[in-house]
Amino acid sequence: MSISKVAVIGSGSWGTAVSGLLGLHADQVMIWSHDQEIADYINEHHRNPVQLNTYTMLSCVCASTDYQSVLKDAQAIVMVVPSQFIRACAQAAQPYVDSQTPVLILTKGIENHTNYTMSEVLSEVWGNPARIAVLSGPNHAEEICKGKISAAVIASTHASVAQFFQRLIMNENFRIYLSDDVVGVELCAAIKNVVAIACGICTGLGYGDNALAVLMTRGLAEISRIVIAKGGKSLTCMGLAGMGDLIATCTSVHSRNRSFGCAFSQGESLQEYEQRTSMVVEGARAALSTQELCKKLSIESPLTNSVYSVLYEHAKLEDVIALLLERIPHEEFYGMSTNN
């Protein structure tokens, strides 16, 4: 498959890495960046000076801070800005977005207050949700840009849209599977980052592998309860967007959410971590929105509540851990149905 131009909205690590995947199938990949210095550096050196700065981009990749230039004549749009900026970016870009252009969302998150997934935000701002797809999976940008083996799932309510992006992105080292469970894929993608923060905190405090396995397993159960309550499929939680991404995010040294949890356990604040690393901790925002969502839907979410408490209510780590350990265990799969 080959197309003339793809627009990528976002110049972070994932935007940088995905440009390499897209560049294998497109004549031009144009990245929108919020920072003129980053855009100029990419155009001059074919490298991102902030994220993945040792990765050399393909010659077909260029960058701009101008939405009109980036989106003009684009045959596909890939949205990959941090979740807290997606609505503002979508609104700014909206005058230049063709209503029929296929859109792929790589951003992982749930919008605060509205509790919208990222596809719901873009559908509201850009319209025509039938042309929107989402991608998720165990995809650390640091490995993708090196051509290491990985896989992801693309979900859309319209199979033709998912298939279009599958052909546009897939190569021999990056496999793409398909799904129609947009809700399930997006919620798994967002909430596993909250679990990864919890795993990072426990790692920083010296808890062992058994404790991490417990957190990941109970975290997956918590994600499943939320997915099912929102109309998603329980099997999605067992796939690449659920278990696959959860394992990678909770165990890898590349995971910003896990590494933030480790740093937080040693006294570093969220603001200090993000300033030091120039990265956005999506799980910190997801803890806010997921806690809101679970409260609204009366879903029991002890891990999410715990992360929310230590980040935003300044609860002591030892007190939160004690409360978790004092909980009386339910049946293992309470609040879930395996029939959907």
C-alpha cells in the first residue's frame, strides 16, 4: 500500500516512532509539533531533539507548527498528542480537517469531567465517527523505532477503516490485529497506565515479584469491570490492548508510568518528574478521570482509588497499602461476566 501524504498530530516519542512506520507506505509524513524549535530541528537533522534523539527519521518525514500545512491534502490523520491536550488540538485543527479523511488515534486516556474516551472527543469535535479508529498494544516507542518485533490491535466500528490503517502501518516486525471493540480497546489503553503507576510505587518500595503479579492481575480484573460496565467486551482485556499492554507497561524500563511510580515512591513529585524527563505521565491523568468514571457508574476500583489518593489527596503510601491489604477478598471474578 502507498499513499501520498499522512499527517501526524504530535511530535512526542510515539509520534516520532510511528512516523517511521508510516514512512514505509507514504510518500510524505508531515508531523505537527507545538514547538517551532523541534519542527525546525526535525526538518534540518531528521531527528527529534527531545524524544528518541538518537533515532534518524526517514527522508520523507518533515514537520511544521502550522495545522493547515500539515493537514492539507493528507489522506490519513494520526492523532498522538497527550490526552489532556487532545480536545484543544482537535479544535485548533478542525478548520483544516476533511470530514471524510480516515483518523487513527494513538493517544491513550479518558478526558476529565466528561469521561469521554479519545475517540468520543474527536467524534464530538471533528464529526463522522465512522472514519475513526484506535490503536493500542505493547508498543514502546523506544523499541518500535529500532524495528524490534511488536504487535498492536486496531479497533473501529467500520472494518474497512481498521483494514485501511492495518495496511498503512503493518510491516514484518510490527503486526496489526483487528477488532470492533473501540470502547474496550480505549479503556484498556488508558486504565493500564494507572496500574503501572501502582506497580512502579511497589517496585520503588522494594516489594517483590509476587506483589507485582498480584497488582497486575487484580488491575486487569479492575479494568475488565470498567470495560464491561461501559459496554466493551471482556475478551478485549485478554488481548494486546489489555493484558499485552499491561504486562509491557508494568514491567518495562521504558514505561514512563512505571518509572514515575518508582520515582514517586522515593519522594519525586509528578511535576518534578515531568520536568526532568520532558514526558507526560498519562496514568496520572487517567487516575483522575477513571476515579470519576467509576464513582459515576458505582464500579469498585480499589487500585485506581489508591493511586488517586496518593497523587491527589496526599495520602501516605503506607496507609494506602495497609488499606488494600485489609480488604476482604471477593470471588476472583466478581463484577464480571465471561459471556460477552
